[in-house]
Amino acid sequence: MKVTCTIGMISDVARSIGGAHVNVTGLMGPGVDPHLYKATHGDLEKLSGADLILYNGLHLEGKMADVLVKMARDVATVQVTETIPEDLLRDPPEFQGHHDPHVWFDVSLWKYSAERIRDALIEADPAHKADYEQNAVKYLESLSELDTYVRERVATIPAEQRVLVTAHDAFGYFGAAYGVEVMGLQGISTAAEYGAQDLSRLVDLIVERKIKAVFVESSISPKSIEALVRGVEGKGGTVKIGGELFSDALGADGTPEGTYVGMVRHNTGTIVKALS
């Protein structure tokens, strides 16, 4: 069965649960920003030729919304976040009444999406229902273990040091789930630009609270965080770049960060090492 997915996190779950019965194609590879992504002619062929399309929704694939609506007329198209209870979704005021789409940073929420992907595979290919269900049981167990791992590792950071500063505000679910204060230079979507006032506000906060590290993201230019570091130094403070986090895209295929579980473990380890 041909399954086309928008982001790498969804592609990885589809492969894990689909196993030998699926041929998964991901549209957005390592380092790609889904907020700004525009479908190419080749993408349209991959979408129209699929038996099943899986996408995140919640306005993550903002510039692809119209394309996905059109594809849904001819191809089974599923929003993998649609079964997450609405009261568990974040509603940041700066996101103009929309939910925060970065649900995969709370592993317990991503389990809802994994279950929805399992059900979508079964709906499209009922002949292999038993295999999809069996694979899903194993995968969901791995997510439960991952959730516990993140919780235990973050708890080792001294409480006053649990402040995560990144290029854009993608880690809100991570912060809410695991007890970390999160601040982004840009808003929820990278389509929202930051200004001198945003930079100055964050510089002052880092200096005042003696925050040890800030983080770049694999899918966003490091220039904004580098400017933040220079601003802190200009105010007589010291802050380091604590490492690269994977926010809206997985790492390269064949690397640990190229899977959802590996990406979350990498991010957690990088955060804990830099802030402890």
C-alpha cells in the first residue's frame, strides 16, 4: 500500500506500524520547515498516486492546506491529530485562536496520533488488520517507555535551570508535559518574524536569570540564536549554544535522530547536558 506522509514524524510511525505491508513516502525530509513548505509538482504526483495520505493538521502544513483538501476528494486523507482530546491541546494566545500543532513533543499525546495512524492503515487495508494491530502494540509500548525516559531525565536538571530557549516556540507541549519553562524568539509558526523588541526582551531575561544555554533548531537558520548570544554578551552576560534540537523535522535517514523515538531521546539528552 502506498502511503504518503507530510512530516518525518508521521512517516516514521507509519513505517513502524505498517511494516512490510506499506511503502511510505515522506514529503518533507531533514531540515525542512513545514510551516513554510510549498508542495512541488513531484509532491502532487506522490499525493495523487497514494492509497493513503497522512498529515499532521492543526495548521502545521499551512501552505499545503488547499492541496490536502483537494486530494481528499480522490484519496483517503487523514489528519493524525484529529483524535487528540481538544482539552489537551495548547491554545497560545499569539497563535490567533488556533491550536499549537507541535503535539509530538508530548510523547503521551503522540500516542493518540500513533493509534490514529494504526486505524487509518486498517481502514485502507483491512486484510492486514492483525499485523497492524500487533505492530501498534509494540510501538505504543516503546512510546510509553520513551515518555518515562524523558520525564526521568528532565527531572535531573535543577528546577531553577529548567528553561528552554529556542529559535521558535515549538516546545510548548514538551514544557507543559515535563516541567520545563519554554521561550521562543519567534512564535508558534516560523512564518511569524521576530523583531528587535523580541530579541531585546529575551536578551534581558537571559542575563537577569543567568540562563546557561540556548538552542538552535535543525530546520531553522541559526542566525537568530547567534544574534541572541551576541546580545547577551553585549549586556555583560554569558550564554552558550547548548546544541542542535530537532523540532519540525527528523534527522537524516539511517541515524538515531532519523526516527521519532531517536529524535526525542537526542533532544532530551542535549537539553539535559546543556542545562545541568
